[in-house]
Amino acid sequence: MLINEAGGKMIRFARSIFEERKNAIRDSPPLQKRVMYLEDLEKDTFPENESNTVTSDAEPTEEMDEETKHWPINAKYQDELNLIKPLFRAIPLPLYKNNKFIEPRDVNDKLKNSLIEVHFSIHHTYIKKDKITQDSFQALIHEIKILKGKKIMTTHHDP
């Protein structure tokens, strides 16, 4: 909960899109490892023949989930996403309109200029250090419902 300059209260929600996996998994297809020799590193030469590429035969402990494997992202960030996929799994925002789940690729468009209802729980932590006290709040989003979408929002002041 944040208090603004006018003395009013506001809640800002943030939600992680990725959650760290307990165990790293191998992405599909299996990762390839290149055999490197110290001499090659020192000479800054890297052998290019096929015999230096080894594919691990070890079975992955877990398959890549479909949500993470096909997560929609801008093409310029695809390489970075591919690097974290084995370590993190994607968690879609629980967004619904008329009780129908909104796919991750459509979330930003559907939320823009929409009136929403957020179901959440708040965890409050009271922090006391010496004589200074602080309250910390964390909101856990359970579900978001779009009540009205694609409307131009105007502010109305209740007299």
C-alpha cells in the first residue's frame, strides 16, 4: 500500500512472470556441448569439425512445459528468454473475461483501458529495527476479471 502526496491510499500490483524451477531442466531439443581444449582457448582458435560437438545422452529429469516453451515475446528478446527457460518457468497472469481465460499474448491488449476486478490476498509484515518501524505489504493475485474492456476512461469526482 502506498500513500501519495495528497494523503490518499493506492495499491499497486506487481506479479512475477517467471518462477525459478527447483531443478534446472534440459530444453528441447537436447543441449549440445562443445569439447574445448586449453590449447584452443590459449590460441583463440576453435575447432569447427563435427567431432567436437557432443550431444548428451542423459535423459532430462523433467520436460519443458508447453507454456514456457511457447511463451510469446518480442523477437529481439527471444535469445535472452531461451537462456532462462531451463532455469525458470513461465506463469501466465490469471486474467479472465466472461469466465474465459485470456492467453498471455493477448493480456496487454485486453487490459488496456479496461475496468477490472482483482481478487488478491495481502501479506503484512511489521518490521522494527531499533526505534524505526516499517510496514511492508505484499499482494498475491489470485484472479483478475475484466468487467468492461476497451472503454475510454474518464475520471469522475464524487461530490
